[in-house]
Amino acid sequence: MYLLLSAAGGKDKDMYFNQVEFGQRIRELRRTGGLTQEALSEELNISIDRLRKIECGSRGPSPDLLISPAAYFDVSTDYLLMGRDYVNLHSGKRLEGMLQELSGIIADLQDV
């Protein structure tokens, strides 16, 4: 199931929320952290049945269930919702800017 998150028309596939992928990210974080579904459901104060439905993608997150795992696993809500890694996304943009700046400096030096 996809949910359009863009108010501007949403032609960019990155602007869609996929609750199956959301559930897969939760499952991956849980497993990486060495937690059982029971342990994570207790940490998030939800039933194990609700967590199972979220992990399999048959149920989406409520706002509180978006914030709780983000805080618990120390990840961004962008990562949970869209799979975006904030650090890598912004590092790439900074790197592009630096490369453009360095290209300008090289061009200026060649003109001298």
C-alpha cells in the first residue's frame, strides 16, 4: 500500500510511503538490535500482535508509533517513513557543492 506524501502532485516515487517497506525497516532495526518481537513491543508499549502487523505491512504506523521507534533506535523519522538516510543524503549534497567549488578554483588557477 502506498500513501502519497506530497501536496504538490507527487510525481516523484520517493514521495510515497510504503507501509510494507516501513515494516521491513522496523523488523531490520529490531533484528539488528537483537530484540524479539515481544521485547520490542514491550519497549514501544504496544501489543505483539500490532507489532507483527506493522512488520508484515498489513498495518501502518500511527504518529506515536512513528516517534517511539525513531527515538528508541536513534534513527530519523525520514528513515522509517521513506528509507532516507539523512546523513548520507545531506553529505552527498555537501560533497557536490564542494566539488563545484573546487572545479571553480581549478578553473581560476588555470586562467592565471
